[in-house]
Amino acid sequence: MKKGPITFFLLLAVLQALSAQEADMDFMRSTGKIYVVVAVIVAIFVGIVLFLIYLDRKLAKLENQINDDD
């Protein structure tokens, strides 16, 4: 019996958060800052991918050295 009102209030909270986020997104688009945010996220992602590739190559090299020593 208590699940109904709780679910209703949670649904209202989620809808309010989504509408507020939408308003923020429109503000970000109108000022052009959304592109800065996207560029920073892409730069971080590319940096992580490049670091993982570097780390994988270094580990493969070390594994080959260990296998050659045996």
C-alpha cells in the first residue's frame, strides 16, 4: 500500500531532474560551452586509450623478455 505514493514521488523527482537537466543543456548549447565539454571528454578518453596502448606494448615487451630468459 505504501509503495504507490513512494513510487509516484520518485517518478516526480526523476521527471523534475530530467527537465532541469534539459534546461541546463539548452543553456549550454546556447552559449556554445557544450562543445568545450564534449572536447574535454573526448580528449580525456583519447588520452586513456593511448595510455592503455602504451602500457600494453610495454607489458608485452616485458613478457617477451621474461619468456626469453627461461
